[in-house]
Amino acid sequence: MTFRTAVMGSGSWGTTFAMMLHDAGGEVTLWGRRPEVVEGINERHENTDYLPGVPLPETVRATLDPAEALRGADFVALAVPAQTLRHNLGGWVPLLPREAVLVSLMKGVELGTTRRMSEVVREVADVPEERVAVFSGPNVAREIATGEPSAAVAACVDEDAARGLQAATMTSYFRVYTSTDVIGVELGGAVKNVVALCVGMSVGLGFGSNTQALLMTRGLAEIARLGAALGADEHTFAGLAGMGDLVASCVSPLARNRTFGENLGRGMTLDEVIAVTKQTAEGVKSAEAVLELARKHNVEMPITEAVTAVLHRGIPIKEAAISLISRSPKPERYGV
């Protein structure tokens, strides 16, 4: 069966996802908001702003018209910045095919509401949870776009929908697993961005592997605690959408949030880092929403607190680091 997918968003991950869909044998149309990006994809078969030097298949087409992109789609992959989803999707709702599965490629939590992206999709589009899927894992876009082996998790409460998304995205270089744990898969992708910011800050400060391992391990514990409070399956966080995504985002120099944090750790101001960052580092804005979500559920997340204090309260990084390390320890199970 050939699937048709509309990818709504022509950044690096949206463009890479479109390439995967093509390589899996499907039909795909990219929607973009910037004429120069759309023109480059269609005329030069390259997204020079987000994936320079990576040739795109000639049959991957882009359009400025959301109606054209959405027409007849089996899957609608949403690849816009998390904090713009509500506004963008609200304009697309009248154009959505009645039976299409809406797929969140975004890794964030909405400011103000603390809703996960799938919750925003269900609310705005007024669709049942069986029609909303999430797709997450260690997805460094450029590596996947150049054919390096990678994998992800397609999650939906409807197992048939998850398997359909798996079939639409599986290629010779990209393996896809399925899950019904939408909450766990989604939280892993959103919160790892905040942890990656912290790991990046530690690298910028000159700290080494021990500190990075400490932050990744304790960061995973924070993700798992929040997941447990929200009803996620704890096993999800030991897999690709949990530990796998966290490790990739914390160690790769191509990872946006880690690089953003590293620049802060090297002494740049928040405004300076924002000015030189071409792509969205979702953890910068989502950190506040993640912390608010944790507080609603009485979950302690000290790394998230420290990152939020640096980003949004002006606390110096070294002061936040000292506060984080010198916290009074609490009894915990070994390994958590």
C-alpha cells in the first residue's frame, strides 16, 4: 500500500522526514511558509537553509499552499515549532482529510497550558486519540538525511495506526518500532531537550565526561518520575524514545539544545545565543512548561529547575550548578 503524507513544516526535521517517507515508497508533499525555502526544494532539490549540501529526491515537492499539501493525505505530519502548533493547526483544521492520522514530530510542552503536543492536536483539531500519533527517537536530522542508520518509535493508542505509520516510514537505513504509550514517548522527547541544555552548559563550562554522565543519568530519572506521575509506561524510558533520544541530544554537536547550552556555558548571553541560533531549540521555551507540569503533579525535577532559573530568571550558570550539586540528597532506589 502506498501512503500519502503531508509534512507541515520544512525545517531540518520536516525535510528529513519527507525524505524518509519518499525512501519508504510513499508520496509526500512538504508545506513551508517561506517562499525561498519552497523554491529551493522544488527548483534546486535542496533545503539550503536547513540541510545545506543534502540532495533531495526530485519527487519530494514543496508548496506554500496548505490545502495543496493536505489534499488526500493519509498522514499529516506536524513539524512546526511546538509553541506555534496551536495557531498553525487552527488554520489548517478545515483542510484536514477526515480519516487522516495526525502525527506529531514536535518535542515540546505548550507554555501556559502545560499540554503535550498530542493533547494540543486533539483539542484544536477535535479528533479522537485514535487519530493522533507521535513519532520520536534519537533523530539528529542531518545524520538521517545522509542515510546513517537510525531508528524511532511510532506511538498511538490505536495499534493499527501505529503500524501504518511504521510501514510508511521504515527504510533500509531507518528502523521504526511501535508503541501504544503516547505519554511516555512524548515526554521523553520533550524533557530530554531540557536535560540537553544542561549538559551543553556543563560542556561550555569545561566539565568532562563524568559530569555529562551524571546529568544524563539524573535527567533520565527526572523524565521517568514525571512519566510515572502522568501514567506512562516506565519501560518506555529505557528505550529509543527515552534513553536513546536523551543520549543523542546530549552528546551530538549537531543537537540544537546541547549546542545552545554550550554557548551559554562559554559565556554568551541568552540574547546572543538566540541571535546566532538558526533553528528552534525547543527546550528553551519548554523548560518553563515542563517545570510547571512537574509542580502540578508534585514531581521534583532539580535539573529542570536549574535550567529554568538560568534561562528565565537570570541566575548565573555557575551559581545554578553549585546549587544543583549541593542539594541535600534524598533516599532513592539504586539505579534511579
